[in-house]
Amino acid sequence: MLDKYYNTKPFGEDPLGYGWNQEKSMFASKKAAMLASGQWFYMDLEKDMPKETLEDIGVFVLPARETKEDPFRYLVSAEVFLSIPKYSKNADEAKKFLDWFFTSDYYKEYVTYMNVLPAVEGVKGRESMFNVAIANIPNPEVVLQKGGDEKFRKIANYISFDVKRMGQEMIQGVNFTEYMNEFNKRWTEAQENTK
């Protein structure tokens, strides 16, 4: 499915030739029809576009399914990446801070200001095109995107896995089947050697 998507060249003929600021500028000036981004980008748009133009923008979630009957899987991640390292000398204080952050009125104000969907049940942000897009997903199945646990990092380090490089290579048109077979082989070897 991913290979078919990349082969449609939705990014144009030279996607790696554009920088983020250039892409953002092209989108804001209506020279690009679509921009892949997260909710965090909306604040930039609010600064760069007049209200009438903003009201003309919509969002959609890229599906990962073969048929309409399959669950509509979509990736979600936390709107804030906060963590406490195992070796922290102030783990208790950090836990108290995280507890305060996600249970206080500050968190509600934060998601409203950022115009992002909250990760905490029962918290409401602003009504936005994101709420509408999520509410209209047929047969939804949420897939939580995690940054990778310790086992994943060990394997990724062992094979020098870089998801951004992988995306660039796929955009350049690698043979997808051979590429994935090679990664599967290296991943299996890494699992055996990083136990």
C-alpha cells in the first residue's frame, strides 16, 4: 500500500528539493494543494493566512486500509512529549509536575491555545476542523504512535535504522519489495543480537 502511494508521486517531481519554509510558503500562497503536517502547524497558518483563506482549508486523516469495510486505522500521538529518564534524581518531583500538567486548568488552556486535540479524556479544546475530521472517520481504529521503547532503540541502533532516511529513499524510488526484504532480514538479525 505504501509503495503504491509513493509511486503516485503525491509530493511532486522533486520533493527532497524543497525545505520546510518553502513548502509552508507555497501552501500559504496557494501554490501547493496539500501539506502533510500535524495539528501543531495550524498556529503557523493562523499567523500566515487571512481568516477567509483559513476557513477554506480542510484536513483529512490518511487511511491505512485495503477496503472500506476494514477498520480505518489512524495514527495518534501525544500533543506533548514529556518523559522522565530512569536515572533522574528528581523522578518524584517530575511525576508531580506531569500530574499537575495533565490535570490542571493549565492543560485545558494549553490545548485550547495550541488548537490541538487533547490526549486526556474529558478535556475539551476548541472546536476545529480537527474535531470534525476525527468525528467523520468511518469505522475508526486508533493506533498510538510511540517513540520507541528501549528494545526498539537497541534494534534501531544496531542496524542504523533512520525512518527519515527510509522515507527519502522510498521517495527516490527504491525497489520496495527488495528494500523491505533487506530490512526484515537485518531486523531479525538485530533482534537475535540485542537480547
